[in-house]
Amino acid sequence: MSATGAPDDELLARVFLTRVVEPGDEAGGRWVREFGAREVVRRLRDGGRPLPGVSARRWTGLRARAEQAEPHRDLAAAREAGVRFVCPGDGEWPGQLDDLGDARPLGLWVRGRPSLRMWALRSVAVVGARACTEYGAHMAATIAAGLAEQGWVVVSGGAYGVDGAAHRGALGAGGATVAVLACGVDRPYPQGHTELITRIADQGLVVGELPPGDHPTPSRFVLRNRVIAALTRGTVVVEAAHRSGSLATARAARRLGRHTMGVPGPATSGLSAGVHELLRTDAVLVTDAADVVELVGAMGELAPERRGPVLPRDLLGPATREVLAALPARRAAPATEIARSAQTSADDAVARLYELRALGYVERHGDGWKLTRQATTSLRGGRGPC
Amino acid sequence: MSATGAPDDELLARVFLTRVVEPGDEAGGRWVREFGAREVVRRLRDGGRPLPGVSARRWTGLRARAEQAEPHRDLAAAREAGVRFVCPGDGEWPGQLDDLGDARPLGLWVRGRPSLRMWALRSVAVVGARACTEYGAHMAATIAAGLAEQGWVVVSGGAYGVDGAAHRGALGAGGATVAVLACGVDRPYPQGHTELITRIADQGLVVGELPPGDHPTPSRFVLRNRVIAALTRGTVVVEAAHRSGSLATARAARRLGRHTMGVPGPATSGLSAGVHELLRTDAVLVTDAADVVELVGAMGELAPERRGPVLPRDLLGPATREVLAALPARRAAPATEIARSAQTSADDAVARLYELRALGYVERHGDGWKLTRQATTSLRGGRGPC
């Protein structure tokens, strides 16, 4: 958005392109990189020279799609559904998605209060089979809850089975979770997860590349996985048969230099066979949240809490500063107490606490939250109207 | 033995020392290497200069033990129990034990028909928890049976739990198995496995470092594990709690440059926790016999079958040559048919077939045995009185 609140041309062009170019289309990414989003839109809308490397037939197809694109209407529909569009250059854009090169999303539609950028900084993906066993659901929920308890954000795909168990595990622990969908974020998929995805949007984030109302396709599921892999510091696969999509997520994570982890299961279980295959070559064996944190927590370059707060508190948003000011000086407090003191809802307080966690200001302490030592030090002497 | 059938001095000296020096005692190994077994015995028996680095107190203790040693009696007792003593320099000595350096056994007491040297060439250890779960027993038996079906010799420790399941799995598949005991091989331990160990001695091999009648101690169990690790091409750990002895076997295998493998289990199972720990750092994940063979079969330098028979058939023992001659030219035959045709027992035929397997002459084929292509080629033109 521009300073006046009106969407700027770059953002509008990118919204336009989410209707024309499929997620992960590297040709589209290359055009945007070479000519800029606005020029690509201009050529698609007004005709003129076709983009390089596009057949006449494909060019006709793209232009037909472009004719249907109505970015102002999409943005209005999104606003109505409480959805914003975040794109490269925006303060909320998670920079690690740039690792995807030309397959980087044109932008992400985001539903939920917290800052996607902040949350993604300390996030781990927990993914796996839709048709998981009870063991798989148990492990997903337990690991996700453990990660949440240690202040990590659990990212998954909102699907049945392992994904759902991971989201629920994080929510159940009063923690943070992000669902990355392969369809419009205003359009929960699968339908049976409407309530879960609504809860995630209330307490966390629901994000996706596709514009409002758009539907999932098999290839969109596959390409969605690269976003999960790139957004997070590592991917944990809980149960996966041979040739499962979760294995693709894990391998994408590995290619991107993220940690790839697998939860072992009985050697007799077909739903662990894919994970075991992965563990033989491409992944580290983990059995609980502590194992996961031991790996992903060591990635110092993305771990600001190890170097103390990186963002001066003056740069925090006003609502986040309120929550920071609401933390007691010397003890841990539950999120509900902090919310009361900051005069906001518990969901909002948790969202801000996770932001503050990513910035090294606060840490989880049992069921509550407390200021970190670095925060106490850096706040000392000027804590008044924080 | 010397050509006259009387035990030679070297062998007698080593038998003597198995009564004096504990298994794996590196000081003992060093003395034997530096002075020769006979000189060490002479000093222990006749007094004279103590061995280097031995305290007066230890010297007294060793000499007291030496006073009790009666190697001729031990050899007679062994012969009575169908046990032979195999030591370095002997044709049956498995050369890979030399990798143990000064911790190399002084010799091994061996019960059973087959050649320990030949069987060890194509062997894999399958070890794990005594108090294993049904899952662990199932995996041990299945992997051992699969290895046996592919002509591999299954080595284990004869204990309850995983060890017993592995031995039984191999025997049940009509395959070859070796129990390495931490006590005299005439004295099955644990007592509840008397019948199993007797079956192993009938159909395979029971071996150990300790002289007839000697009993196991905790440290002897631990030191026995290095023999299992060194004897085999790789060690598979099926179930093991943290700090289990099987993990020590696996780590010994790794130090010796053998393959170290682990079978995953539920992350919730304490009896898989040790295996998972191993899999994180020191072992390759395997879920069935095919996984194991893929690893250990690749160790070309010990795999004569990949280069065709290495031993001219004239050098085979007469009984083994009989069995080789009994194999039909173009089809697979069951061991019972081969035994009939070679005029021997089925157990004996199986023992010889595994020897021939190690030498690349025969291979398992379903339930039967057939000549390998290399054998057919090398036998062609002179097959008559093979």
C-alpha cells in the first residue's frame, strides 16, 4: 500500500499476475525479474511484443486469463474477508522466500493478525500423510505442541492427517501456527477443516499464493509445498508413504539448505516407509520437539535471539509495544494476563508475543511468557513509556 | 594341531593363556605379540622376569591363575564336547579378527561342523535388547530369515530377546547362524536357551573365547561384543534402550570400519530410543534384509562371489567337494536332495553349501541352491570327478 492507503502500482500488478501466472511458474518469475511486474502486466493487457520464450498458443492463453483479471476487485474481496496481499518489498515479506529464485511467489495472500515475516523467522514445518495412523497423528501433535511450547511457530498445509494434527497440537499448546494453502485463503480446503482453518486464521496465519476464491489443483498442492519448505527453518516429515507429497516438501527444504528431518516409525508400516527412505539419505532422525529445536535452533544466522534484540523497540508497531510493556519485569505471566494488561484479546496478545519472541524480547516459560535477559538489559533505564 | 594330530606348542600356549588372560585384555595381546605366546606362558609358569607394565600384585594374580591352567585337560574336555580350538595361523582362523589389534582373541573355541573362516566371510550380526518387544522379535526374525535366504550367515550373541529371535529366524529359513558366547561354548548361557544353542551347534556354529566350563561375567558380555562386531561385515541393531550393550557392539563395528545399521521403531518406544540415537549419527537405517544386503554386499574387497571363485576347487575339503559335485548342473535343488546325493546329513550339506556360497560357487535360489554362473563356467570342461 502507498502512504495514502491506496494500493501502489507494483502491488496491483502482482495481484493481477496471481490471476494469470500459476504458482511456481519460473518463466513468470523471470519475466517479472527482467521487465518488472508492471511491464509484464502492460504487455499482457495491452498486447504488444509477446514475452520471451512464449509460444503463440501460450501467449493467447495467458492473454485470455489476463482479460479476466480484476486486481481492484480481488483486493476488495480480500479486504472484505480480512485478507491482505504481501509482496516482495513489503515490510511483512519473509525474505527467505527469495531463496526460491524465479519460483518465488509473486506475493502471498495473508489472513490473520501476526506479521508473517516475524513469525516465519522462527518457524518449522511439520508435514506428512493425509491418511496417517494414530501413531502419526500423535507424533505430529506432540512435536508441534513441544515446538509451540518452546516458542516456535508450526507451519503446515492445513490438510487432513498429519497437517491437521500438527496445527491442532500447536493451537492446543496456546502456540503459533501457520497454514499454507493451495487455494484462496478465504476458501478453506479441505471443507472438513473449515473450522480448524478459521481457528488458525483467528489465532495464527493462513497464507497462500492464490487469489480469493481460487481452487486447489494437484499441481498447486505440489507447488504449495515449496512455499512451506522455503518459509521455514526446517521441515519435519512425520508419516509418509513412498512417493508422498511430503517427501517432495522435505527434498525442497533440503535443496534450499533448510534442515530436513524425519520421525521414524515401525519398519513394518507402509506409512513410515517414505520417511525411512528419506532418513537413509536426506534427513536427520528426530523423535521429539527437543531434537528438532537442537537442529533448527543452531541456525545462528536466522536466530536473532542469540545476539539480543536486533530491532530497536522504537521500530516495533504500537500494538506490539503495548504488549511488550505489559510484560511484568521479573516473572513469567500467562498470555491472558498480558492481554488484559495490554487491553487486547488473548489471540492478539499471543500473536504479538510470538513476534517479540522472534525478535528476542520474550521467551516462553512453562505456560507463560517472560522478558529475556537481553530484553531486560536493553529496556533497563528507559522502560517508562515503552 | 600338528600333522601328527598332537596339539602344537603355539596352540597349547594359547589355550593355556585363555585361562589366564581375560578376553580383550590388550596388555595380554601385546605380550603375545612382543614375546610370543610360548614365552609368555614360560614366564607365567616358571617365574622369571615379570611381563612389562605389570604391577607386582597383578603379576601374583596372573601367576596364581597360571598355576591352575591345564591346557591338555581343557583340550581333552573340549574334544569330548565336540569343541575345537582355532587360533591365528590356523586355516580356520577368520582373518578379519586381526582388525582388533592387541584386543584380538587369543583363539576361539568352536563348536559345530562348518568352517568359521568361510562362514564369517559372508556374515552379518543381528543384535539387540534382551527384553525386546514383539515388534523387535518380529523384525529380528524377519531380517535374519531374509539374510539367510540370500545366503548370508547371521551372527548373534545367543541371548534372550533379539539375539534369540535372530538365530531362530535364520534356522527357520534353513539358513546359517553363529552364536558368539561370553562363556565356555560347552556351557550354554542363558540356561533357557540350552536347546536353541544346541540346535545352533548342530546346524551352525557356537563360538567363544572362554575355555570349556568357564562362566560369563558382565565384562565378558561387553568384550564378547567386539568379537561379534569384528567377525561380521556389519552389525544390525534391532531394538536397544539408551546405554544398551548392543549399541556398544554397533559402535565397535563402526570403529572397525564395518557397516553399522539400525532398525527404526516407534519414536514413543524406549526400546527403540537407543537405535534412534545411533541412527542420528553412527548408523544407516535399514528396514529389511534387502536394505542390509545392499550395504554389506557392496563391500567388494570381502565379496569373492563378485569376482568369481577365488579358491580353486582342488583346495576345497573332500566333503565340501562332494557337496559341490552333488549340485545339479542347470537347476536349483533343495538341501535335502543335495545331501542325499552327496551321502551326508542335511545339516552337514547346509554347512558346506554356505562355505561354497562364501566362495562364490553356489547361491540360494528360492528354497533351494544352485551353481552360480561363475561356478558353471569354471567347472565346465572338467566337471567329472570334481
